[in-house]
Amino acid sequence: MTQIVRSVEVDAPHEHVLDSAASFFREQASDFRVQAIRPTSAQVEVRYSLLDDRTRLVRRHAGLTFAWRPRWRAFPRFGATLTVRPRGASSTLVLEGSYKPPGCWFGELFDRVIGERFANRTMNALLLQIKGYIERENLCGRK
């Protein structure tokens, strides 16, 4: 398994970030694409779920989990959790995930040499997409 941890600062209050991220996944679900290698993208089937924290009164959601299964077999399955950390008037969106490179020893070798860099770029691009969506929602005042 290869672990990935990436983060991005989002110009939105932490109370709204996870609900907006769930809206992002809901709107993208039918044609979800992730950037694989520029300028190409891969279509994936994505599933997501908000994680509730019933012990807290301030913030209802503790995180959002998501997983995708690629339609192209050379692209790995991926699972992750998004969490939010308050940062003044803004927030930090943290992605922690993992994937298993396809293709036995060849896939693992490819991952060590170059694949992990592609995966990190893919996650950075995904976080920027989510960030843009959340900030647009925050600007429009829908949340």
C-alpha cells in the first residue's frame, strides 16, 4: 500500500467545508474524472460518505470518506478521508489516503520509480478542484 497525505488551505470557515466537499462529490458523481498524467484524465466511479461525530455540538461532521474504482485497469483503486482543521477565518483541508499499485511486482516497481509522483499530482489536482468548488460556494453564500 502506498500512503498519501496532502493538504490545501481553503478560504472558507471550517464549519462549512465538509458539507461543501460532499456537494462537490455529489455533483461530480456521474462523470467523475481525476487527472492522471497531464493533459489526460481517468474516469472513475466514486463513492463518498460523511462521517458524523455525535459527541460534538459545534461541528456535526468529523470527516468525509471517499473511494474510487477506475474504469481503466492500469489506474489503481484509491480510498481516502478528508478532514478539516480550523485556521483563523479559513480552513486547512487534509486528504489522507492509500492505494495499491496494480500489476504485482511491475506495478510496485513503477510506483516506486514514478507512479507515486503521479499519484501525488493527482491528489493535488483533486484538492485544488475541491478547494475551488468550496470557495465558490462560500462566495455565493449558499452555505
